[in-house]
Amino acid sequence: MTFPISLEFFPPKTAEGAEKLRGVRQQLYALQPEFCSVTYGAGGSTQQGTFETVSQILAEGVDAASHFSCIGATRQGVAEQLATLKRMGVKRLVALRGDLPSGYGTGGEFQYASDLVAFIRETTGHDFHVEVACYPEIHPQARSAEADLKALATKVQAGADSAITQYFFNADAYFRLVDDAGRLGVAVPVVPGIMPITGSSQLMRFSDACGAEIPRWIRLRLQGFGDDAASIRAFGLDVVTELCERLRAGGAPALHFYTMNQSAAVLEICKRLGLAKAV
């Protein structure tokens, strides 16, 4: 059975990391992803690495989406970067507000991701398919759940083509987001972001930082495994596969995997879902 998936990578910091990621990508291309996205550091701090990785993915014959953040940026600077991406052959962007590196003031000519989406449409028309972010469990900086929903609706009104969610482990939160956003007129696809569980401490840190909730029963099971990596991996595969099955059954339009530059867990989950017959 075919079902669209996409994959996210982060730009490696070393030559060894870049070589390893090339191997990971080749393994994951067997899944025939719709596109691969590459993240962008705070304040554009990884821009060169992001653009290089995007260029490599395109050269490997796969559609690539560059993450693109705007906080602290100028209109002229963003226009120049968009022109660079267009010359590279990029046709997808993940438009984000982004975070400034610590120690910087707010600055810049863009306040929200919706401002960036509007500027992309104003200056490039529909040259790019624009993805935006959304949050089933509410953005940690949102004033309220309603304000967070309205932020998504504003990004879509500004011209976003689709949205990708922060990762989550509670399918009900995703379905509630889709229903509530639909009542505000959001009609674009909302694709669930999927984080494979391959370890315990790193997942806890990430989740605490980004506001993604780890349900108590999952957290306690992970803690109970201690340093038993094999049991954590087996449990994580079961939990995330079941999550994906429920999302597909409930009408999710695709799955977007946060790979963490690793291939094994994503390949196994997709195999269990019947999406990786060639692997």
C-alpha cells in the first residue's frame, strides 16, 4: 500500500557527520519519500550547512525542503536567500518564525511566521510550496490554545499550502487540532510529525524543551527500562507504530518522520506499516 511520507534531517556539523548522513539518506530513500526537509539553526546559524544538505538531496534525485526562519532577518536578506534557494532548484520551504541565538535581541523586520509566508508569496508568487508548523499540544509560548489555533489560521490565510505538526504521542491531540483548525477555516493538509523513540533521556530533554507531552504511562515505562537500550527500542517501535496506525486510520494525509539523522527506527516502523516492502 502506498502512503505519502516525508523525512526530516538536521545539517551535520562535521565531515564525518556529513558522510554518515549520506549513508542514512540512501537507506531511507528506499521508502520513496515525497520530500526530505532540512532544519535551520537559531537565527539562521546553520544556513550554510542547511543549504549544502538541501543541495545534496536534490542532486540525489529527491525533492528537498529547506527550513527557513525569519526572526532577526531583514526583508532584503530574506529576498536574497529566497533567490538563492530558487536558483538551487528548491521548490519547498518550511516557513518558521524561528529562535534567535541566546544573547540577541528580537530585531529584524518579521515578527511572526505568517509575516514570512506573506512575504514569500508577495515576492515569489507560487514558486515554492510553503509548509508551516503547528502544535497539537499548544506552542509553549502561546498565550492560549485559542491564540495558537488562530496563529495557524493566520499562516494559512497568508498563503501556506500545508502544515506539519510538532511531534506528539497522543493521537487525540492531533485529531482535536485538525477539527478545531477546520472550524477556523483551515482547509490545508495537516501532516502529523512523528518522532521515533530510540532512547529515553534525550527524548525527555527534547520534549521538556519544546512542549511535547510524553504521556505518563510512556514516561514511566521508559524510566522503568533504565539503561536497557534494547527494551527501550522495542517498546518505542511498538508505541510509535501503533500511533501511526491510528493516525492513518483516522485520516491523516501523510506522515512526517523526525529522523534525528538515523535510519533504523524509521525503516522498521515503515516496514511494520507496510510502507517499506523494498527495504
